[in-house]
Amino acid sequence: MARVTVEDCILNVPNRFELVLLSAKRAREISAGSPLTVIRDNDKNPVIALREISENSIDIAALRESLIKNFQRHVFVENHESELDEEVQDSMGATSEWDEEVSAISINEGDDTDYADSEEESSDEEDDEDETDDADDDEA
């Protein structure tokens, strides 16, 4: 069994942190059933991944791209509005027209009721009822 060291791999991947990420990615691929490019020699998957990197038997650029895609949460695609489907453009137009109509409508259109005053009046009426009940209780 040949011993693989970081110095062997550093020639192909100069950044040690990137080396760790790439070798871990390759070890996971091997665990998932990806074909080996070196002889196993009773080695575990991380050691095999490091040996593949040190011997340059795998495409490091493709492995790097695969690693980046796995870390991405959003795929950014540049589309101009003219390239979008007509249905999408129509729905976008309908939505903006609907938003304009909704914003133009007032919530209390035609209703001049001041709700703050009515709440105060109702609480005053409740207090009056409480006082009347208390007076009835005292008389009994």
C-alpha cells in the first residue's frame, strides 16, 4: 500500500482547503458507485480519492465544477424579458394591472365611521352597566 501525503496532491491542487473538499467529494462519488481510476489495494475511499488526485487520473476541473454545483442553492440564469414565454409576460402584465387596481381602492371607501370613537363609547357603556350591577348588589 502506497502512502499518500498532502505533498503528493499539492502539485495538482495547490490550495489545501480545496484539496480537502475535492477529495471528500470524490470519496462520496466512489461510495455512490462511481468507477475507480486507480487500483483499490484494500484502501478506503478517501485514500483512493487522494491517490486519484495525486496521480491526476481524474478530471479535477470537472470535479471542481460538480462540487460548486452541489453547494449552489439557486441557479442564476440570465434571461431578458424579450426571451421569456408569452404566457409569463401576459401573467406578469395581468399581475401588475391587478396590483394597481387594488392599490387604487380605498379600504374604507364611502365609510366615514371613526372606529376609535365607537370603541371608547362601547367601553364607557360597559362601565355604566358595571356600576348599575354593583348598585343592585348593594341593595340586595
